[in-house]
Amino acid sequence: MNRIGFWISSLFVAFALLSSTVFVVDQRQFGVVYALGQIKEVITEPGLHFKLPPPLQNVNYIDKRLLTLDSPDNEPMLTAEKQRVVVDWYVRWRISDPQAYIRNVGLDEKSGANQLNRVVRNAFQEEINKHTVKELLSLKREALMEDVKRAVLEVVKGSKPWGVDVVDVRITRADYVDTITESVYRRMEAERKRVANELRSTGGAEGEKIRADADRQREVAVANAYREAQKIKGQGDAQAARIYAESFGRDPQFAQFYRSLESYKTTFASKSDVMVLDPASSDFFKAMRSSAGAGTSPRK
């Protein structure tokens, strides 16, 4: 029984020892083998590799992919005209020489990002001091980014190379600081309000002019229509008077009878109208008496 336990323990120790000598390097990483704290080998090819068990040898991994560093703060910078601006930027970089990187920068990507951020910011500050705000927003912006990239490469490729490659440096935003931006927005708002009030005043004046012209045209149209109506009415009255005159001239008795009927119609327009007259002696009912007399003839 003790022999079985011994063999099991031995196999377990052997497996643990064997597993500590095997490591896998991913295609996205560098494998750095340390021997007693010193870099013994840098493995760039992915796959299964072997080493001595700890503490004789250890493995550390460093990312070999293209990395992005964004500007971590919004501290303002001064332009050539002493304007305070905020510049957002990013840098694309990668680790190309792990040994030089570990010796001069650090053991992980964060160390390189921190130091690279300081160098890039100083390069931006130095270049922005040479340009105006207008140039930051014009075609010279591309030249500025190239100058910054060149300055950063001079540092990372200097006497103590960092073992990194800076692929690209780009500005994503260039703007005034918040206090200046707020002041600019207030001036823009005041200018827009002034223009809006001017347009409203001009529109109001034009509206009054249009309404006055429309009222004048309406009065002229009404006056012309009234004049035409009165003219037509006068022509109609004249024609009616002429027809009446011709008709009455042919038969005076009919004319007298017609005028009497018109008088009756006007006088008795309402049922409540009352007249106190003597029909026998008044000429007002002469037409009615003549009509009544003509309607009764003596019997034979």
C-alpha cells in the first residue's frame, strides 16, 4: 500500500515538474524567458516551448499587437497667439524589441504607455506653441502631426532605444478651453438673437406694408364695385322710368289706377295700420270706388 502511494506521489511530482517546464506562446504575444532574473531568451514564434522549472527559469508575456494610447487628460496648451486650447490625440504603437523595452521602459505595456504619454504630450505642447488656432484647423494640422511623430521617434529611438515603433500620431479634437468656449457660444447666441430681431423687424415692416396695400386695394375694389352698381342701378331706373312713361302715355287711366294701387300697397304695408277717412268724400279711395262701380251694372 505504501508503495502504491509512493508511486502515485512520484507521478504527481513528475507531472508537476514536467508541466512547469512547458509553456505556450500565443501568436499575439512575445514570450520572455528569465534565468535568475536575467533575460535568457525572447520567443517570437507561437507554439509549445520548454524551459527549466522555477526558480531556475520563469516566463513573462508582452503584447506584440498594435496598441492605442489615447490622451488621458484635457490639460490646456498654449498656441503661438497665447490662446489656451484643449487637444485630444491618440498614438498607435507596438513593442518591437522586448529586450530593449524591458531594460529601458518596464515589464508590461502600461509602463510604456505612461512614458509614451509624457513624451507625446511634450511634443504636442512644443509644436502647438509654434502654430495658431487657425493653423490647427487647417491643412497645416497634418504637418503638425507629422512633426510630433518625428519628435516622438527621436526620443524612443535615441541613445537608449525603447524597443517600440510609433506607427501613427493623430489629433481627434482641437478646441478652446471651456471658459473661452462658453464665451464664444454666448457671443454667437447674442449675434444670432440680433439677426433674428432684425429679421423680425424687417418682416413686421413688410407685413404692415403688405396689409396696407391690401386694404387700399380692397377699398379701391369696393369703391369701383359700388360705382358700377350705382351706374347699373341708374341705368335700370332710367329704363324702368322710360317704360313706365311709354305705358302710362298710352293709357292715362291705367296710369292713375296703377299709382293708386302702389299707394295702397305702401299705406297698408302692415296689418295694424289704421286710417280714419271718409271713403265717399276722399279721393284716396277713388280707384276702389271706380273699380266697384265698374264691377256692378244695373239689371235690365
